[in-house]
Amino acid sequence: MIFEWLHPFLIVTALVLMVIGAVRRVNLWRAGQSDQIDLIAGLMAMPGRYLHDLHDIVERDKYMSKTHAATGGGFVLSAVLIILVHLLGIDSQILAWALMASLALMFVGALFVFKRRLNPPSRISKGPWMRLPKSLLAFACAFFVLTLPAAGVLPEGTGGVLLTLVLTGLIIWGMGELFFGMTWGGPMKHAFAGALHLAFHRRQDRFGAGRSTGLKPVDLSLAHEVGGVLGVAKPTDFKWNQLLGFDACVQCGKCEAVCPAFAAGQPLNPKKLIQDMVVGLAGGTDANYAGSAYPGKDVGNAKGGPNQIITEGLLDPETLWSCTTCRACVEECPMMIEHVDAIVDMRRYLTMEKGQTPNKGAEVLDNIIATDNPNGYAPASRTNWAADQNLPLMRDVKEAEVLFWVSDGAFDMRSQRILRAFVKLMKAANVDFAVLGDEELDCGDVARRLGDDATFQSLATRNLAVLSQYKFSKIVTTDPHAYHCLRNEYNDFGSDALNGVEVLHHTSFLNELVQQGSLKLNSFSGGKVTYHDPCYLGRYNGEYEAPRELLRSMGIEIAEMERSGFRSRCCGGGGGAPVTDIPGERRIADMRMEDVNSTGAELVAVGCQQCTAMLEGVVEPRPQVKDIAEILVDQLAEELH
Amino acid sequence: MQPKQSIAATGNNLKIVSLISVGKHPQSGRVRRADQDSRAVELGMKLLDSGNPTGGDSLVVLHAGDPKEPGLRGYAGMGLNSVQVLELDPAADAVAPLGEYLQQFAPDIVLTGVRAEGGESSGMVPYQLAEKLGWPIVPRVADIISVEAGVAEVLQALPRGQRRSLKIRLPFIASIDSAAQDARQSAYGPASRAMMDIEIVDSSTDQLRENWSEAPAKKRPKRLKVIKAKTAAERFKAATAKSQSEGGKVMQNESAAEQAQAIFDLLLEEGVLR
Ligand code: SF4
Ligand code: SF4
């Protein structure tokens, strides 16, 4: 082959450009705020996280997981061997054969990528991504041929000028995509950013079967600083590792496919949102975005830069307020990107700095601030619902086995039916319990999701102060939102009120009672039943089994919906979405009811008063909606005395 | 919007003052920004926004009392850079120092709530200030439509959503009705960051008030109405209508002396004057 020097020279050039690109990209991320991350430990843990945590998610799509293993694995191995064989010129037939084998593996993988892209689903981005499989094929072919002489298959110097030119062309193309493009913003950027994102992820405790879903508190001292900003106004207000996370997106659209707001035609698409964040951190416009738009909005008008206010040009605030914080996107994302945190970070700025919580948002927040409940009821009327229940108050008894956290359901007539049912069950099982009565406050969930972290923190610290006065070993609540706050978000406030306390959702607790035999149930005979997983119980807290076991203990065979368990579709009630009420084409609750209907169920069991309210808000005729506590109470076997 | 043009066109360097007090939430009794006062601030901000874009107009949000009072932060969170506070004992009489301040500052429009949400809640402050300054007072204002050539066009709120349009020469005091535009959301960041411009003023303790004891206000009992409605529409009207005073007469063309005499007679008749 002629031009002996040419190909090593090209490889060096590509690698040097790649390093320059990497430095530039890293500097874009470093423009973000500092975050306490152990860099070394993160890097060490990264391969493990790739093989377990990330792979577990990719594995849900068998086709893609195999394809990616072949392509990605083949490429990484090939890249190392190319450097050894073609750059360092190590003359070893074994290495050359190994390189050809790994290139062949990569080639086969790329063929499958190619095949998937022949008729791509709408969730996948097109544009440069359509080029990627061809680039992969070019890369694999070119180096395969280039390696033939080294492997001794062809004599050195085979081929004329023409072959050399063709090969050179392919090599430039392949390396341009795979080395240069990796750090200069091409589709392969995902490999570079993705690996580092796994290492320096903002939620380190997400890995190794962890479940980190609680939002991080805002540093409120910024409120007293001149020039301080609460929440995220500009891309550089994100933590640097959040910016890095955005860059890891592969535009697979798995998030888009499960997003209830997108399906409802509200102006939100989590994939586009993440891509807009990338536009923001790098500066520019979204003109090159080749995926689905925010419903009802055109692509191409968004402009942003690292130091420009996001909601002035890059994002419409309505996009942020459409999210129900259901975490379906986070659950599906193969790159483990944290959409919800980013959305709430930006909402924090809108609420705490701009005072722009839409629709009823401002009123609800004002009510929570003034009365500790979202509807502005007199705080002293919190226990009115239980006037006939004779509930022991913590203030009187000081100590109980179980603290029943009543939640704001206390003010709502429909929710009170659930509360009564649960109290009856506890009484039937002779549980030693007490309530806080008027000392209980709103848990802060809605305030926090609406971006008012100041109010959340105020509620949390006051609730913790009350809790710390009493002794109990369990807190049980019928409200998954309160459950999530108490269990995962109250830990950040330096209180030991919940140390050693088990926080339980009522379905987990009732399930314990039933399994212990403390509750005797008759079998259920009311027709077909399905179960709707509340987001804050399932995806946020991993409790999928207890409610199902409870239903089964009444002899119910659950007719599962297609989207159930970790794939459950939101009812539309989370994240303050019913309060901000961003218009779409359909209502999320209606779509969920269609899911229910397609199982043919006559009754949908839920474990959340918010879900109950949302699903019951669907016009009749529709299946009945009941909390599991209500179903149980009807099946309670009366003891004969 | 109409006010935008009319106010902008004249560029009248308007000086607006919104008076604020510490509010009390009706259900929880917790300190907050008072509802009507925050509408007064909102209206002040609206006049400012719609005014001369090159500036010239100014809004001072003024409180007499304790500058550390957290209730004031709720107003600041509407986006104010500062709140002017005349520091005095909250129990002291605020009218005298407010009057002096206003006399010196000489604003064009003073906006207040109709009545405070705590304390005496007599609704007298705007009247006393008007008396002290010798300015007209327009009670229960819903909106200020325009200010042109020293004259403001004001909408007064009447029962059942009715409005009365008035033209008032500057300067004047307006008390803002609950029918005025809702106050914008108060945001935590600006609320915490705003400056309190403090001026310590002399004040005299309200001697009379010292001996009073405070109790939550109760709604006055209503006179029972005998409803003789025959149709649903009449019943609805009877149930929703605010009782309008009956009797009385409108005296428009009589001389001032005659009008005064009529009022005097009425007060005697009602036993207000003896
Ligand atoms: S955010 Fe995650 S799920 Fe969504 S497109 Fe990007 S990589 Fe895929
Ligand atoms: S949390 Fe739910 S609603 Fe929000 S972007 Fe993700 S999938 Fe959509």
C-alpha cells in the first residue's frame, strides 16, 4: 500500500481533535455550579454502573441491548486495537486478527442499528442519527480492509491508488463520526458524555439497587444575597453534572413515548426538553433538532445560551408546568437522565424569583403559607372529619405504636371515606395508633413540586418539630405524596424525629396486618378488578407488590393494565398539574381510564386519594374507583362475640 | 390597553404612594399582606408599568410601624426593590406621621385599603389623612383608568358589580376595594431581598386605645328581609341583591346650604346628632 504514513497520520489527527473537543465540552459543563461528587470513586464505579444499572434498563428492550452490546463493545475494542496495530505499529498477527474480529462484531451490530432505522418509530430522532449506522459500517469496513495486510491475509502493499483513496475516504468519514464527533457534538457524544454522566451522576445513590427519588433542597440563603438566584434561571445555574447529564441523551425518545403530558397534547416532550437544555448549555438554536416537537409548538424558534434566561427564548414556561412529575421518563431513560429534577429546578426560579406560578398555583401556595393546607381552610378544622371517630391524639397519649399521618385528605369529603375505611381497619386489627390532629400540617409535596421550596422547607421543619415530641415506631399514611416526603425528603433537615421510624404506605401496613392474620377478610365477589399504581408509591418508592398482595388476599385476580407496575401511566394528578392546569388536547385521567377500560374491569383499585379524585373525575359510565382500604373494609369479616 | 396610551402620552411624572398595613388571614389569624392593601400596591405598580416608559413616574410603598414585621415581606415579594417604613411603635397612632410624610413628599395619588385586617380596623385612616392634607378621598376604588393633565379617571366599585366613573383632580386619596385587580403573586426571593428604607419618626401613643381590648370582629346581624318573591327569578334576585337603602332622596340641583340642612336633619332624625 502506498502512502504508508497517511493512515497513522489521520488517526493521530482524529485523536488530537477528539481531545481538543473533549476539553471544550468539559468546559461547557464546568460552567455549571459545583456539586460535591467524589470524582475518583465515581470513575471507578462507572464500569459497574454501566454493566448493571444502565444495562438493566437497556435490557428491557432485548433487540437494542444486544445490538448495542455488539456495536458499542466492538467499537471500544476496535478503537484500542487500532491504536495498537495501526498507530503504534505493533506487528502481531494475533492482534490484527483480534481487531478484525471486533470490527466484524461492530459491523454486525451496526447492521442491526441500520435495520432498526429503516422504519424508525416516531419517538426516535432522525437527522444526524440516521447517518450513524452508515458511519459505523464505513468505519468497520475501512479498518477491516486496512487490517487485512497486517493479519497476513493480503500481502503488504496490496491495492493501488484507487483503493487507498476509497479507504482513506471511508476512514475519514468513520473517524470523523466516531472520534471527532464524539466530543464535538455528533450523535456519538452520548458515549463520551454518557460514560462520564454515569461516573458523576447527580444522584450517586441511584446506583447499586438504590432508589434516590427525593428532590434536593434549595439553598435558601441565596434569597438574602444581592444577585442570588433561587432555582435555575440560566443553564449555568444547573449543577455541572446536570449539564453533563443532558449531554448524555441519545434521543431514543423512550421518555417521549411514556410521557402522559406529551400523549395528552400538552406542550411537553421530555426528549425535546433535554435537547433544549443541550442547546442552552452549548448556545445556539434548536433548528437542527430532528425529533418530535412539543405538541402544538413548532421547532426552530428556541434560542439559548449558557448565560441566558431559559424561559426567555429557550423554553415556554408552559412546558415546565405541564409535567406531572410522574417520573415515567426517568424510569425509562437508558442514560439515567433526571428530567424531573431539572424541571423542578426551573420551576423554582419561576415561583420563588418571578412569582409566576400559573393559574391557581399562586392561590394554592398562598393558602398553604397562610393556613398550612392548600384550600385555605381554618387550621383548627383539620380534625373535623373525625368528630365521630374518637381518635387518640398524640398530644394526649404522647406515645403510640403507629402514628397515622392523615394528610390533607382530611379536608376533602371523598378522601375522608378512605380515611374512615383505614381507621376502621386499624381498629379491627387492634392497632395502637394515634393522630397528630391539628398539629399536623400539609406535608409540602405540592409546594415543593410547584417550585416553592421555601414553603416546603418551612412545612417540613415544622412538621418534624411536632413529630420529634412524640414516640412511635411507624408512620402510616394513605397519601403516597406525604409518604414520599416523609420517607425520602424530610431527611435533609437535620432532625432525628424520624430516626429508626418506619414510614409506610397504608397498603404496605395493611398487607402486614393481613399476612399476620390480624385482619380477617371475606373473599371478594364484585367482578373484574384492575389496579392502578400511583407514581409516588410505585416509581418513587418501589412499592408494587403490597397492594397487589392485598387484592389477592381477597381472592381477587388482578386484570393488569398494559401499562402497570413501573410502567404505570400517571393519573394526571401529580406535581401540582391539576393546579397549574396547562391545556392539552385530552385529559390524562381520561387516557388512564381508557387503559382501565381495555382490561374490561368493573372496579379499579387505587392507593392514593389524588388518583381517586382524578379517575373519579372521568365522566360516567366508567368503572368504579375505590381505594384499597375501601375495598378491604367491605370485605372485613365481622368477628362474632 | 387604554391606560397605556393615555398615561404614556402625557408623561406626567406621577408620584404614587401605596400605604400598606400588616394583614391577618381570616381563617388562621396569621400575619400576611393585607388583601386590599396589596391590591393598592398592585394598582400602583400597574400605573407605573403603564406610565411613561422613560420613567419619571414613581411608586413608594409606605408603611408606618415595625420594619422587622414579616408581614411586610409579602408586599416586597411582588417585586419591590424597597419598602419605605416610618418606624414607630405599632401601637402608636400612625396617622400623624403618615400625614407629615405625605405632606412633605407631596404625592399625586395615595392608595390605601378600605380598612385594616387587624387592630381597630375602623377604616378611618384614609379619611383622617384626607382631612389632614385637605385632599379629596375616593372610597372603594376598583381601578384608575387614566391620568391626564392632572385629572384622573377613576372607577368606583358599587354593590353587585356596578361601577361608577369619576373624574378627580390630583392629588387625591383612594381607598381600594376588594373588587380591584388581584395582587400579583409574592415571590420568596425578592421578598427576602427587598430593602427596608427606615425612617425613625416621633409618634405619640394612642392613649385611648391603650385601654381597649381586642376581639375578633363579628359580622353585623342582618335585618331580616321579608321576601315576597313569586318567581324563581325574583327569589334569586332577592337572595343575591345587597339590600339597597330605601327612601332617601337625591338632591342635585339644590343649593349647598339646602343640601347641608337635609343631611343635618337626617342625622338628627337618626339620633346621630343630639
Ligand atoms: S432523555 Fe433519555 S429516554 Fe429521553 S431521549 Fe434522551 S436518552 Fe432517550
Ligand atoms: S415526569 Fe412524567 S409528565 Fe413529567 S416529563 Fe417525565 S414523563 Fe412527562
